[in-house]
Amino acid sequence: MSAARTLRVPGRHGYAAEFSPYLPGRLACAAAQHYGIAGCGTLLVLDQNESGLQIFRSFDWNDGLFDVTWSENNEHVLVTCSGDGSLQLWDTAKATGPLQVYKEHTQEVYSVDWSQTRGEQLVVSGSWDQTVKVWDPTVGNSLCTFRGHESVIYSTIWSPHIPGCFASASGDQTLRIWDVKTTGVRIVIPAHQTEILSCDWCKYNENLVVTGAVDCSLRGWDLRNVRQPVFELLGHTYAIRRVKFSPFHASVLASCSYDFTVRFWNFSKPDPLLETVEHHTEFTCGLDLSLQSPTQVADCSWDETIKIYDPVCLTVPG
Amino acid sequence: MNLTRAGARLQVLLGHLGRPSAPTIVAQPVSGLASPASFQPEQFQYTLDNNVLTLEQRKFYEENGFLVIKNLVSDDDIQRFRAEFERICREEVKPPGIVIMRDVALAKQDYMPSDRMVSKIQDFQEDEELFRYCLLPEILKYVECFTGPNIMALHGMLINKPPDVGKKTSRHPLHQDLHYFPFRPSNLIVCAWTAMEHIDRNNGCLVVLPGTHKGTLKPHDYPKWEGGVNKMYHGIQDYDPNSPRVHLVMEKGDTVFFHPLLIHGSGRNKTQGFRKAISCHFGSSDCQCIDVSGTSQENIAREVVEMAEKKYGFQGVMDFKDTWIFRSRLVKGERINI
């Protein structure tokens, strides 16, 4: 791996990192003071250049920011979510913000995701109040609220294939698949016997979803037959906080963990662990793979650093 | 931001750390047709993931079937339970449904209402003061590690072990508590047993056979002890007398949590004083009731039904599982099955 480009942000602990879908080299990071336990939050918008990572814009919020997602119809717009139960809409073309605050959740919002299918512009949020809400960012109120989870919700992710379809992962140990058009849950999968902190959709198979959990395992689920996982990946030594499928390789995914590591996997290989990256010294919570470069990865950690790098396993064809 | 939210967030994050490291092997991918055996084997069977027990405590319970938590119940609470016990013995308080038992040896003496006559109080769910024991948050937070979040109080007891009059009737033969209960699965049931004073081998402490919770429910009946044995004190018919055993010396307020299949009993009270303890069996409300006909539990079921019919006046209508559901109370979460 070539040296990671690193930015240190004193007093801010990284919770999420997302590459812009429009501008190569632009990265958003949601961060919180005091490890997200108390205090304020900051949205950092960074640019890469020949001298490293630079802050392009910084916005503060009065509670910890836990996730961030870029708009799919405006290169300057992002949405974050926070510990006070609200979502915030920001515009990097303006020096101050936010443009809009959406306040309906009654507890911490840990997940926010903008739909990529482009047929509609919808944002989905998951909260510790055990509800999922779907929003049109141009409207101040949520369009719909989804109930059914029996514990805090940690992750809500749109399907990149099927409009109006999203997955949610929860402390109730289930992965659920929902359809906006029916307002009800379509599939309930008791995916782990521990809390599930993250999930993601495969970019090349509309039926494949991965979960990452407190039991240190990643499990792949074929939604047509959920009696048992189609793969299980072991190696992390603490809870898996985020998992992302590669945009470029059908069977490649990455995960980050409270064990401080980021691991890269190919679930179709006999030995699926491709690489373990150990460049953080605290819980590693944010992770994203670039849409523009097949090898570029961004992550962020509670050690107050944000890094962009090219892991060896993605640069050398495996 | 307020401090209660900070506490809640810290608690959630600590919950994420409550699991020991997974083995650092890398598993093979499995096809959709693989058998469940391809899953990583469960490391824990008798405890649930929680953020209360340390890893060492959890391993100890998994291996031994019991866990002592020192100084869990306060002196004030114990004094209140003692005072209520005395009021019940003097018949100043008469909670409905309560079962007052007398030692088989003392019962033959002249009757006079006094705490010296009573060896045990059971089914105190309608006594607000004694039932407070089953609602103590410090008890329930440990119970949840074994039952999960939906908790039923199944059976409360206050034990007043009398000084033995020389006939050794104050012994409780080695037994498994599951013999008395039609609830399953047994791994979602736990007994909390709190010493109300210093308890050791002189006044008859609990004796346990560590690891026997991993076995099965054995047939029980009255032991053939000279001098008699107290009513419903069934014991295991066949067990290895040389099994290693542990005597649980406990101070006032210490509480032992133990599995319903753990073989245990208590010895004679060789002192002149009474020895008091208060206990409750808790189970998940997810548990199911089974029919014990044709099983080794049929003998105790018959006795329990006879006693319940006598007490409540339901003639021939009640069965064993009804007698238990009738007395169970939800103490946390939601009532589901039982």
C-alpha cells in the first residue's frame, strides 16, 4: 500500500466517510466530539490534491454527527444525521448552513442514505427510536415511517438496483428488507445472534446483502433463500462497524471494526481475507470505496484521523 | 445534550464490546445448501449476550451452572423482608395465595403462631413487600443475562431453616429445581437466591455440584431418610455420592444465580438460630409450558395439583401447568407465552 494521505482533526472522532459521486477526490466525513458520547459534531468536506488532504469546507452542529450521504442530483449537497434526532441538509457552495433541518426522530439517528437509483430523490434514515423514515429532501416532513424493529437501528441502505427498496440492520439481531410502496417489511432475516451494526447491498447481484455484527462476523444473504447465509467471513476481533461492497468487483467487499482494522475480502475465494490494514489506533467507524478509482479507499477513525489510500489487494489483480 | 443521553450512548457502545474475540480463523464460504453445522459453533449456551457480566463471570456460569454476586441486596431491603416475614408469621398480614410451611418435626408440636414454627413461605406474589424482592433492579439486571429482556417471576420463596431438633429434617436433599417446573427451555430459567444473614455449613448453606447443569433432569422422589423429610422435598434418586461439591458460604446480601438443572441441596442447621434466605425463580416469558404426564415430574405434579386444589378450591379442574401460570408475574418487558 502506498502511504495513506492523512488528515488529523483534533477533538473530532470520525464516524462516517463518503466519496462524492460527482467530484473525484472529494470526500465528506461526519465526526463527533468526545467519541460521540456528548458534545458537538462537525461535517468535514475534504479535497485531495498533490500535497495531501485539505479541508474544503467545515460545518458544525450542536450534537454528534453519525453518518453522511451525498446528494445524487446536486454535486454540492449532502445530508447528515445526528444524536439529537435530526437530519441536516448542507450545501458546500454556501459558507454557512444548514439549508434545512428535518426533526422527527426522537432519539439518535445513526444512519442516512440517499437513493442511487435516480428514479426518485429519496433519503432513508434509521434511528435508535426503532423507526426508519423516508424523506424527500425538498419537503420538510418525512414521507413515511416504518416500524417493526424491536431495538435500535444502526444502518439503513437503499438497494442500488430496485427503486424504493432498502435494507435495515438493528440491535434486535435482524436484517430487514422494506419496500416504500407497501409501507411494510418484506423480509425479516434473523441474521446474527448479536446486534447487527451494518449492512450493504452487492452492486452486481440485486439479491445479495451483507451484514456485519457484534459477533465479529460478516454474513452474506441471498434474499431468495434466507435460511442460512451464502458466505461467512471471520477474522475481525471486535464488532464490525461498517461494511461496503466494491463498486468494481462483484465479490469484493471491505469492512472496518472496533478492532481498529479495515479488512478486504473476496467471498468467492477459498481464502477470502485479502488484506488487513492496521493504520488506525482507535475504533474505525467510517469506510467507503471510491466510484471513480477502482483502488481508492477512504476511512476514518476515533483516533481523529481521516485517510485515503490504495490497498495492495485492490491494485494487484487477485 | 443531557447526561442521560450520554449515559445511554455509552451503554450502547459498551454493548458492542460485550462479545469476546471471535477465533481468528478464516472460514470457507458456504453454499446455500450447507447444513447448520457449518456455522461457527456457539461459544455460550447458558448465558445471553449482555453488558452486565464480565467475561470471566460468564465463563464461570457456563462451566459451573451458578454465579455468586457479593453484596447485591442492601441491608435495608433485607431488614424489610425480615419484618414482613415476621408479620406474616404472626398472621398480622395474610396475603392471598401464600403458602406457609412448617418443618415436619416441629409441626408435631403444639400449634402457636410464631416465626419459630414456620420453615418456609412460598408464593408471596400477592404480598407487596416480599414481592418487592422480585422487582429489585439490581436482581433483574443479572436475571436478564440468563432469561433475556422479558422476565416472569415464577416462584418466590422465603426460607427460614429451623435449628435441627436432632432428626435432620432441616436438610434439603440434593435436587434439581426443574423437577418442580413445567417450563422449557431450561436455559432461559434462573434462580436468584439471597442470603438474609451469614450462612455457612453450621447453619446449613447451599451445597452445589458444579457442572451438573449440563446434564439432564433426573428422577426425583422422597429420600428414605430416618426421621422423615419435609413435604415436597424431593431428592434425586440416583446420584454419585463422590461427585465434587461446593459449599456456598455467603454473607447477608450475597446472591447466587443458578441454573434449574444444577444439582444442589442444603445441609442441616446445627445452630440454635434460624437461617433465612429469600429466593425467586425467574424465566423468560418466551418459555413454553410442557405436559409432564408420563415423565419423571409426574409425582411432583400430582402433589402440587392436590395442594392447589385444596387451597383454591378448584376441584379436578387444575393441572400442573395451570398451577404455575396462575402464580407467575411479569416483572420486566412483555408477557409472551407463559
